[in-house]
Amino acid sequence: MISANKVILVTYPDNFSLQEAQSLVESSSPSMASHPQIVKVITQKFLNHSRYGLGSGKAEEMKEFVKQSKADQIVVDEHLTSKQIYNLEKLTGAQVIDRERLILNIFHSRATTTEAKLQIELAEVKYEMPRVRENAKLTSGSTERPGKGGMGEYTVDVKFRDLKRRMSFIKKKLADAHTKRELYRQQRLKTKLPIVSLIGYTSSGKTTLFNLLTAENKEISSSLFTTLSTTTRALRINNEKQERESSLLLIDTVGFISRLPHYMIDAFKSTLEESLAADLILLLIDASEKFEDIKIKYESCWNVLNELKVDKSRVFTILTKCDDGVIGLSEGTDKIANYLSVSNPIIISSNTGYGIRKLKTMIVHNLNSQSPSREEHLTNVKRIPEEGAYIITATDLHS
């Protein structure tokens, strides 16, 4: 976690990368009071130079600024090798953190459930493993080698073996958690209740909508990755056509982000698969942002969905944060829909309630149309009591 007071941020020159990198740095602090202060932003078109990641000229410029400002930390908004981090730290004298390490730090500070902590620990092990041998070469000042047939052993081999052992242990724990999760899923299937999941880019308004629909009070924050664990709640929707209530289960889970490494997606795969196996998947897009940013986030979400081989026919786009005055509703959302090549997106505002009724109607209609028996399941299922409702959370999975 970033605890430094002064941070130098190195990122790409486009506005989207700059704003997201700043949000990541700010979100790395657990409290508003301890937010790190970004004292300088350095932008560069390419961050894949062999020695420092950024160019030598920018690195020298950064070295001088560190001396002047007494900056404690440098955050580079890109993947860096151990050698690049070592070279940059040696040159500047400040601690260097790359994008992947920064995201892992945020995950670590946000995790609350046992499964989420295990998933993050697995991602951290996968982050460290390819760096072990390189770190040993960079930091070791000794040329000593274990003798032939002797009792000696490379320290790096011991550490690498420990990481592999740790990975096996974590995977076993996650497999046990997955078994429990599967049992709960089978129980839910027996109730014949359809499942609807909320997915989208981080900070797209998933938890705000979840709270509105379920009358929950989950934490909402402008910080990235406020939600890391899956939460499931029962939801009843008034079916005006049937003059009855339709019952279903609503799932809220971790948000996506651009340039997320494969091993991080893989670590959260079991959590994501539960959400993406739902009968209906609502992809939330923040419509209050710039068109260019919206498209980048929309494409990033679909990159993850395609990687996990999600059935596109179950995914419906929802434009969120369409508050009065933010955009000229019909005109602005039409432009967004055309820009994304999305037909007939649902337009809502969780703050004002705009479009929520239409959203509920769409949910019931699409669940009914999926199967001839679905409508019967929706309308004739046993009513869920107001108190002690059918509630399953990620915490319950590990109790």
C-alpha cells in the first residue's frame, strides 16, 4: 500500500491513462486522510525502454526532481521487470512501483473475505515468481556457488520452491472454497430462481444499482475496486403483466480494468465465473464520461468477457449515471449507443431512479423469453419473507 506523502507518477500522455493512473494512486490509500500527494506527473509515449522502462532523459529528469522535492515514491503506469525497477531505484533513490504491483496493493487493502484474500495472495505469488531469479542476480554481491555434490543450495532456488509450495497451498484452499460455492450454487438452482449479475468497469455504478434494487447498504466509494467479493441477494420485481411479483437472485462482483494481466483475471476466475454463468448479465457503462473513455472501458470489459468465453446473447448493456444535466439524455445516449454499436441500451440513473422501472421490465421480459418454463419459475416461486430473506454472501461461503 502506498503510504508515502510525495509520489511521482509516470504514465502515458493520453487523458484516459492519466486519469486512471491518478485514480489508482489515490485508491491505494485506505483512507481519504492519508492519500498520497502526486507532486509531479511525467508522461511518455513509450514505457517499454529496456533500461528504465521510460527513456534515459526522462529518468535523469526524474532523478533531479526527486532530489529537489524529496519525493518518496515513483509509480510507473506499466509493467516493469525487476531489472528496470532496480535500475530506476538505484538511479533516483526512491521506491519504484509498477502498475501491476499498484493494483495488487489496492486489492490487498480492499479484500475482506477469505476467498478474496486467497485470490489476491495467488496473484501476488504469480507476480513474484518470474522475478525471483532476476532479483537474486541484481541484489546478490556474492559469487559463491554450492559445490558439486555438496550440501549447499542456491538461495533463489529455495525461495522459488517456497513460492511454488505456497501456490499449491493457496490453490487447494481456493478449490475448497470453490466446492463450497458450488454447493451454494446447487442450492440456488433447486429454488429455480433465475440469476442476474451486474458486471462492468470498476466504478461504473454496479454497487449503487445493487443497493437500490435490493435495499442493501454495501459500501459505495469513488475509489477503484471498492467491491472485490461476490455478494448475492434476493430481489422481487413487480410483474405488471402478471400482476404478481417475480423473484430472482442479483449478483454484484469485482469490476474490470484496462490492461489487467492474465494472471490476475485467472486468480479471480472462480468468482467471475459464478457471475458470468448467470441467466442474464447486465453490463454497466458509465454514460457520464467522455465518449473516448467510454469506448475504452467498454472494450476492456468485452476483452475479459471474451477471454472467459461468455455467451454474448445473455449480455445486455446498461448506460448508468444518466442524471439530469450530466448529458442531454436521449441525444447523448443515442450518440453513445451508436459509438459503441449497441442497439437499444437501457438508460438509468441510480441516483434519481430514472429508467429503473424500464430496467426491471426488461429483466423480467428477457428471463421469461429464455425458456417456456422460466415464466412459471419467476411468478410461482415460493415467496421470500421480508425478514431473513434468501441471502448468500461471499462471507457465508467461508463461515
